[in-house]
Amino acid sequence: MAEQTGGDPLFESHDPIFDRKELLHVGHVPDEDRIVGRDDEIQSVAAEVGAITRGDPPNNVMIYGKTGTGKSLISRHVATRAQDAAQGNDIDCGVLYVDCSEANTETRTTRQLALSLKEQTEYQQNIPLRGVGTMEYYQHIWSILGDCFDAVIVILDEIDKLDNSNVLMQLSRAREARKTDAYIGVIGISNKVQYRETLDERIDSSFGHRELFFHPYDASQLREIMRNREDAFQPAVLEDGTIELCAALAAKKHGDARKAIEILKEAGELARRIGSETVSEDHIQQAQEVAEINRIEELTSGATVHAKLALYALASCIITGERETYKTREVYERYVGICELVATDPITENGLYRQLKEQAFLGVIESEKTGGGRSQGSYLLHRLVTDPKHIVKAVRRDASLEELPTYDRLRETSPSTGNRDIDLTSFS
Ligand SMILES: Nc1ncnc2c1ncn2[C@@H]1O[C@H](COP(=O)(O)OP(=O)(O)O)[C@@H](O)[C@H]1O
Ligand SMILES: [Mg+2]
């Protein structure tokens, strides 16, 4: 059957499903002709930082948009092209990229900026990895810029994760403050549009900047993005309709290109695991479920146990009941029963309400105010944005909550009883 590698039959020499799997890695930067539907965005970013290529001062720019809308890709793409164009005009332009979800403090960010500048030059001085503060890192940054560059484009990705905005201020004032002569163009990227308001509060006008908004992709764009990476697979492995289905699912959810590519990859892995020679629509469906559970787990990873229990409570109301929306009070009652199951002391109803609001912010649930007439007052109705089954699975992945009833177990409590005070303790 499968050929052998190095004579050891344990390892196949040839991957039956994937040919160039690297095309499906998140960090993969596709060639220009494989970038789909972002011409206007490329033009806009280029218009802001492009002055650098002519030896003029650039504008700073903030890019907002949901995950997987091509913000990181387009920023890197334009920055690299600007660097090449500058080179052509004898201008030394550096490109610096920092992922602020990892380098989430000013010290970490400045350290990384200094280190990658050093990497790009012949700078001889030692840059300590620890034991020094931002001041020293800034010193290195200014000296390298002064010695080696006419200009630099700094991409601060996921900038909303940064605990303060000092870096922005320092970079935008550097010339004025005579720290360096190099022009500095900052591209800041945030997945959260809400960051815009906090940014305005935190910085002053010296960080003058334009704003761009990237929109989710539609199904046909997602289809093309994936078609362009079809050669990640061996010929004829992808069955007809798989890319279309994958695009349709991703478009319906969030228009997120990253998720679309991930689902495609996951479906390939799945097919390989079960020894299938092709990737089918069924594999795509299964991969999409796994991806959705992963997404919820990611979204809730920073949330408290009570937030997770509250989500689980809402999901279980929906599964065992007959409605899609539930009042805070109803979710609370269910939550109290669930706390008993996992031997946890419940928080107050008001506390739970705040947890639910936080989840709404994460995009897992939607809450809608409903007027109950003058005498009744208004109340909130909560609904899940995703399949309750996925919530149950994601929450149960938390090791301390795996005792909670599974989705199938919840399903068994028939909605026909109409029993919303269902005794959840009977599950354990
Ligand atoms: N317009 C596009 N054309 C081709 N691939 C894209 C496009 N937009 C995004 N991708 C791919 O989708 C993934 C997510 O894109 P990314 O730029 O990281 O999104 P964001 O930074 O907005 O979360 C990456 O693998 C990227 O290469
Ligand atoms: Mg990104």
C-alpha cells in the first residue's frame, strides 16, 4: 500500500491528502496574485504609508475589523511593497512587525522592536533580554534608526491587547523630540472597533492617524481565497462542492477567511485520520463543528467559571426548553441548579447578569431589552448566537466542568414535559 520512508513502514513517504500543506498555515503570506478582494484596502493603506517611498513623512493608520478579514495580511503586504519601492529610490526603509497579543506590555513591545531592528542591521551593541526597562530599549531603537534607516514602518498588530499606549506616543513624537531623523509610519491593527474610543481617550493629537475598516468576506470571496490554495491538497482529493460548502459555512458565520482556511485544513486532517482518499462535504461539516467549538473555547478562555456556567445554563435552557430566548431570572435559576452539580457556590443574580453582559460583549450571546409594559418594567432576553450544542461541548472542555451533563444527556430530558425547573441534579 503506502510507500515507505527510510525503510520504516511506520512512516508514509507520501501524504495521501496534502501536497503543500503550508499554504493552509495561518501565518502563510500568499503572493500578490492570490490576495482576493482587497484592492481598495491595499490602495488605502498604501496611500497612508506610501509617502515613505518618496522620502516624505507618512501618515499613521489604524485598521479595524473582525478577525480573519485580512488586516494582518494586507498590512504586511503593503509594508513589504513599500520597503521594496523605497529601496528602488535609494531610501532605507525598515519594516517592523509586533504581535501585541504576545508582546502585551510596553517593555515587551519595545524589546521586540529593538531586537528586530538589530536583526535587520549590523548593530553591534548588546540588547539585554531582561533586567532593563523601556528607556533602554527606546535608546537602542533610536540609535539603530538614526544609524541605519531613513524610514521605518511599524506594524502593531492586535494593539488593543497592549496595556498602555505609550509606544504610540513615543513613536509619533520621536522626530519632533529629536530622538531620530527617520520617518516612522505606524500601522495599528485592532479586531475590536470598541478600541477606537479608548484610544481617543488615551492619546493626544500627536498620534494623528487615519482610520480604515475592513469588512467580512462574502461567500464568493471566501471561495476564491480557498480556490487559490487548492494546491495545498493532492490532485482530485477535494470532492466537488467542498470548497463551496466551506465558503458558505464561513460566510454565514462570520466572513472570516482564517476560519474558512482552518476548516478546510481540519477537514483534510480528518479525512487522513480515518483513511479516506478524498475530502467530502461531510468532512467539512464535521470540521466546521470542531472549529466552532474551538472558537467558543477561545472566546471564553479568559472568562470566569461563573461566566461559563451562565453560558451553559442558557444553553441548557434552550436545549431542554422550547424557546430560543430566556430572561435573566430564568437563566439564573438554571445556573443555581448547575452550580450545585459542580459543587460551586453561586454568585448573585446581579453578578450573573454582569457575566451575561460580558459574554454579549464577546459575541457569544445576544441580549435584547424587552419592554414589559409600564407596570412590569423592562427585562432582558438572552439568546445564543451559536448552536447550544457547541456551547455545551466548549464549556465541558474546562477540566473542572467536565462533570456537567453532555448535550445528549440534556436532550434526553424531553421538552414535552415543559418542565423548566427540571431537576438537573438528577443527572449526576
Ligand atoms: N484577501 C485575502 N486573500 C487571500 N487570503 C486571505 C485574504 N484575507 C485573509 N486571507 C488569509 O486568511 C487568514 C487570516 O487573515 P489575516 O490577515 O490574519 O486576518 P486578520 O488579521 O484580519 O485577523 C490568513 O491566512 C490570510 O492569509
Ligand atoms: Mg490579524
